[in-house]
Amino acid sequence: MEPPAEQRPSARSLARRLANRPELGSVVGAAAVFVFFSAVADAFLQWSSFGTVLYAASTIGIMAVPVALLMIGGEFDLSAGVLVTSSALVSSMFSYQMTANVWVGVGVSLLATLAVGFVNGLLLVRTGLPSFIVTLGTFLILQGCNLGFTKLISGTVSTKTIADMEGFDSAADVFASHLTVGDLDLQVTVLWWLGLVAVATWILLRTRAGNWIYAVGGDAQAACAVGVPVHRTKIGLYVGVSLAAWISGQHLLMSYDVVQSGEGVGNEFLYIIAAVIGGCLLTGGYGSAVGSAVGAFIFGMADKGIVYARWNADWFTFFLGAMLLLATLLNAWVRRRAEARR
């Protein structure tokens, strides 16, 4: 039976709103990737495999969420990858050298990591330099500090073990534990990831700060003219990236106990790729936190799907690049349709 006439416009309106969402392209891409690997890799559909895919997605997704918000605000952060390693190194070396409770090192790391984000944002708004230059400088400084201080303090390129120190087990429960949901074994990073997606979505869609982020990314000068605190918004976005880097860094430390000081280089591009696949524009003012989560999920499926299909792992970068181009083209088409209907 055909629905009543008064119900049809609202149904069309809902469908139109969904079609105009920035994450539409990434959802279509995720469905295609899922079907593809389900067909070529039998192990891909197993519950244990799904848990592994979610873990791989969460390690990228935790950082992709604040990076997406930063990109919506019209900026980049090239230091995000090495900042994760810096956060883990500070926690480990402070706890070991001071023979302190591991939670003390975790707290010191939080303050140090947030300070880096604050300085990134402050330099950006005070100097007027492009975020590419500011965060590239921070990237090089952190990379040098990670290697230099680790060799100076530990004598090697890796930290000393802190697994037997007080507080390590409880910290590992928070940042690197496992939980079982039915037959599905999950890492706690999946919960951190989903929690960040929920908070970021609420900020973007239900708060003034979310309106400020879109306004700053769309046109910073126009936003400033109508009273939007542009500088405060951008600094806050960089601090948000740093907070996520701290969470990821603690997971890195609590999972492996020992941290290699050269890790993290290049991961910043994975975060940006996940955000772009999820619908964020490089020019700012457009995107969503949910889209970044779908982009990270695509990353997880591609990363592990290639393994389950028993292909050469070198094909992963090819697959990721192809997904980036296809998703970008589809996202651009969705955006043009949305703008044409306004």
C-alpha cells in the first residue's frame, strides 16, 4: 500500500538529507571494500578477523577523529604521528628515571603532550604562518627530541621496561586491555575510538563550538567579523589532536612496554587520509567525525583484508591510494549535489 501523501515528503526529505551527508562517499566505499574482501578472503568474515579489523581501525581512528575536526577548521597537523611516540616516551622515561608510579609518568605525559598542541595552535594564530610550515617544524623538532633524548637517557633507541613498576597493570587496564562481547574479542582502543567519535559528533552538531569550527574552516575572516573566536577555536582544535595523541601514546606504551623512539613517522598521513576518505575537504569547512571513523574502518579492512587474502603486503599502499582517489571524487560529487540543492 502506498504511504499517505503527508508522509512522503518527510521520507523524501530524510533521504535527501542522508544523500547530502559528507560521509556518504565513505559509507559506499566501506560497503564495497567489505563485499570485496568477503569474496576474496574466506577468513575475513570470521569473528576473530572482525575483531582484528576493528583494532587496526581504532589505532588510526582515535587520531583521525580530532584530525578531521582540525581539517574541518581549515588546518593540518603534520606532527601528529611523532607526537604519539613522544607521549609514550615521556611516560616511560619519566616513570623509569624517577622510579615513580607509572600513573605519575602518564600524568606528566598528558601535560607535556597538551603543551605541544597548545604551542602549535598559538604559533599558528600569532605568526600567521601556514599550518603546514608550523607543524612540519614541530614534526622535525619532536623527531629529533625523540631520538636524541632516548639515546641520551637510555643509551639506546628504545626505552627501558617498566612492566614491573607500580601502577603499570592498572594503566594497562585503561589503555591496553581486552574485553569480550559474545564471541568477539575487542581491544579497549575500540571503545576509546567510538567514544571520541560520539563526543566529536556531539560537538559538531549540538554545540556552538561545532558551529565555530565549520565557520572558521569555511571563511576565517568572515567568521571573525561575526564574532567567532577564531584563534581560540584553532588552538582548541590543536589541543584536541594532542589529547588523542596522548591516548594513542599510552596505548602504545602499555601494549608493548618498550617504545622505539623512531616510531610514528608517516602515520600523520594515514590520519589525514582517513579523514579525507571520510569526506573532509582539504580546504576546510566540510566533513564529519563519523566520516573519519568510516575512513579508519576502510583502512582497517584494507590492512587486514590483504593479509587474509594472502596477498603481498606491498599492495596495501596501492589499495589505500586508490580508495583515497575514488572516495575524494565521490565526496566532491556529493558536495556539488548538496550545494546545487541549496
